[in-house]
Amino acid sequence: MTGQINKQKYLLKEHFCSILFTLLCLLYSPAGYTQTAESVEPARPVVEVKISGLDKELTEQVQEYLEIKKYAALAGLTEQRLQQLHSRATQNIKQAMRAWGFYNSQVQGQLQKNQQGQWLASYHIIPGKRVRVTQVNVQLSGEGRDNRQIQAISAQFAIHKGDFLDQEQYEDEKYRLLSRIGNLGYTDAQFIKKQLLIDPHSNRAQIFLVIEPGPQYFFGAFRFHQTILNKDFVQGFASRIEPGTPLSQEDLLKLQQALVKSGYFSLVDIKPEFAEVQEQKVPVDINLTPAKRHKLSFGLGYDTDIELNTTFRWQNRLLNSYGHYSDVLLKLSDKKSSLRGTWWMPVGQPGTDKIGITSKFETEKTDDTSRDTFDLETAWVFKWQDWHSKLFTEYKFEHFESGVQPETTTRLISIGGRMEGMFIENKPYPQKGWSAYAELRGAPNLIWSDTRYLRLHLKSRRLFPVGEKGRFILRGEIGLANVDDFELYPNSLRFFAGGDQSVRGYNWKSLGPKDKTGQVVGGKNVLSGSLEYNYQIQEKWLAAVFLDTGNAYNSRLDKLYYGAGFGARWLSPIGMIRTDLGWPVNEDNKQTRLGSMVFYLGFEVNL
């Protein structure tokens, strides 16, 4: 009996030690549960989210609000957490629908797990009737209410009676009102009443806004604080803002952008000093931190026309206190290489106007032509309206060879002008935009030039949206020239067709007038055009089809060449990279080529 009692005590003691050991394992286990050699962390649930009942735009809006959609792919998701997200989905959806004016939407949601262990979260949404705006009342009060410009701005409130309610638009329009009034010098403008009254039972909304513009302020003196530039020169950046002009944040932003783009400064801090207001005029302090003087750029690129190329660029941002700067560019490739150096001297409005002296040596070789060209140019660069403009004189010395024509040397002194303009949507995948280029140049006097000529070159491109993911790109080129002696007319001024920027499917500069041996020697004129369609198949990838046409000619355009094909575009972090496969349509030129837009990999060093 005594032995049995001792045995039970021993077993009890042993069980107690086992239990204590287990508790210690639970306490100190990193995962908070018993660890064994076979323990495995539970797998993250695989979830698919489906939304039905809405159009594409509303579906995308709901997905932005839906937490289960946002967090389904995140690490650490558990089935318990998934259930919590699903329980909040109805509230998420109704919040999204209310932002678009649907206050009576209904949601039918399910969360199911299939036999493979995958989850499906499905939500069918019945949007119901959308709230309409039945009254819009925008009033002015207090100082500034009699200003006719403000009255006109308030009358242009973009939400009207009868419109569907869009709360995002409502917030944007309120901000736009104050911003436009503020740009008239009323920087203290504020809403003293802003009401959006919504009756979800009758699906009606009313908007009541009262704006108090407050006092009007004007620009006073601009006080630049910097040590690297001449005082009068740096003051020229603000020369387009006359003292007494209404104080405008838009004007201050443009001034800041001009100072940053100038390259002289790494930091631009602009502060209107309202504490020093006199007679409603506000002095503006501008604190400028100098940028590093030297900028070195290195790059490696590929262009199907000139093939593999390397680039080196050295910019000296500040040669003296009057803002003079230099730019040296070296570009090397097997078919076309150049070395260019420019001394720039800002004049007038420093941000846009300058005089440049440029020296450039360039060598080029195609299948049928070659040239070595030296150009010395003096140019006045300025901005006219929204066009980047240039007036120039140029001395050209060119040694060239075309077909079987003997090697020729030509000297020309030309005068001319150039204009370029562009507007492209600021989006990774722009669907709207245009660009245009025009140049007129000539050598009118035989005393200084080996031959007389007059040359006009026009290029344009236009983007048109097609649905949400498509776009058309139209491109056109016209070149016309009148030349006294074509044999002395240099290759650098002759027109050619063919290549990535002309008629795809044909080699670079392979189309144009030919000599008696069939070699392309270029022409006085050119005509080309292109129609291309792009479709966004993924966020960063586009598919493309195209049809190009064109040719270079002398007196008469006897034939147009056509090239057609398809390609892909990648919206990469360094810009769009394009690859095309083109075929010549004309039977007399069976050259198929793979084309790719220029891409460039590079880095910069500031010293």
C-alpha cells in the first residue's frame, strides 16, 4: 500500500513537471503557440473580389474604397481578418456610392470558400436613383464683393441646377473658386458659409455658398537674397511682374519654376511678407541657394537609325555673374557622330531669352551618302506666346559625297528662323496632345555662299483619344526647297525618307531621288505621313499598328512608298521604349526591318 502511494506521488510529480514544461514552451514560443519540428505557419488565404451591377467607372471608384480589395494581397492576412474585412465591405461600398450621389444603394455580398481552399468575395450592387442638385446659390459678402471679376468667377461655378451630385467635383469647384479669386490679389478669400444639404429620401441636394473675398493685395518690391549673380540680372526674372500687379500665387509659382529651371539654384524659397504691407502692397522675399556649378551626364542608348550610341555632356551652369553658361555635348555612333559646344548669354527675360554661339562638328554615313560638316551659329532664342522661337545666322562648311557624284565641298552663310510648340497630357500614357515644328532658312547671296537656296521644313504630330485605352497618332512632314545648283547643295540640307521617324519598313534615308546607278542622293522636297493606333493592354504595355507613307523628290512627286506593321510600347521608368516590325508595301523594295524608338540609359553627377 505504501509502495502504491509513493508511486502515485511520483507519477503526479512527473505530470506536474510535464505540464510546467509545456506552459514554459507556450510562454517563450516566438509564434505564441507550441513549436515542434513539424509546425507550419498557416497559409495566407487566396481571395478573389468580384463586383457586379455597376459600369466600369463606378466599379473602379468602389474598388478604391473597398478594404477587402486593398488588403487581400497583403502578407499577414488571416481567415479571421478576411471575415472582418468582408463585414465592413457593405459600409465601404455605400461610402463610395454616396460620393457619386447614390444615397440609396443596396449591396448583396457573399464570402465563400471553394473546395480548393480559395475564397471568393462577391458583391452585387443596386445603385438606386442618383441625387440631383435642385438649387445652387453662390453669393459674395463683405470687402471685394463689388469686384466685377470676382462676380464673373462666382457666376462660373461649374455645378448647376439639374446636375447629378458628385461630391468630388463639389470639393474641386470650391477650391477652384477660392484659387481664382486669390489670383486676383484676394489672398484672404474664404467661405463664411458652405452647405451641401442632401435629402436621400427625395434624392435632392442643395448647395449654398457665401464667399468673403476680403482686401485686395498687390505685388510690392521683389527682394532677391543670393550671392552668385549680378543684382540687376537676377532681378530680370521678375521683370514680367510689374509692381502694383494683383498678388497672385500663380505668378509666384511661375517665377519659382523659372528660377529652378534656370539651373543656377538648387533651392528657391519665395515668401510674401504680409507683415510689411504698405498701401496694400506686399514685398516678396526670394531666398536662393546656389546649385553645384558643373553637371556631367553620361549615357548609353540605342536608335535603330544610327544603332548603338554613347553620349557625354558637360554643362557649366555659371561662367560669370551675368549668368553666362556653357554646354558641351559629344555623341558617338557608327553611322552618325557629333561634337557640339555652346556659350549661352541670357538677355531680356533670363528664364526664356538668350543669345547663343554654337560650334558643331558632325559626321554621317548612310548606305549611299557621307558627309563631314562644320557649323558655326549665332542665335537669339526667345519665347513668343507659347512657342519656343529662334532667329539665327549660320556658317556651314561641308565636305560630302552622294552616290557616284565626286566629293564636293560647299560653304554657305544662311539666315533663318525656327518655332517649336508642344502640349502633351502630363500622364504616363497621354491620349491628348500635339507638337509642331517649323523652320525657314536660306542663303540669299552668292558673294558669301557657293549656291543660293531657300528651304522650308514643317513637322507636326497629333494625339486623339479613342475610348479609355486607345489613341490615334497622326504625324505629317512637308519639306520644300528652291536651290540654284543642286550639286553644291550639301547632304545635311537635302531631304530623305525612310526610317523610324519617317516611313517605317524602309532603312534610314533609303528613299528619295536616285542617281544613274540607283543610289539614293536625297532631294529638294519631302512629303510623309503616318497613322498609328495604340491600345493599352496593361498598365505599362501598349500594342500598336501603323501605316506610314512618304518619299523625297526634286521637281515632281512620282511615287509614294508605304510601310505597315505592328509593334509594342513599354512605358518604362526612363521613358517609352518602342519596338516595331514593319514591312514595305511597295513591290520594288522588299526590305523588312525591325524598328525601335530611341531609348537612353544615363546618370548625372553634380560637382
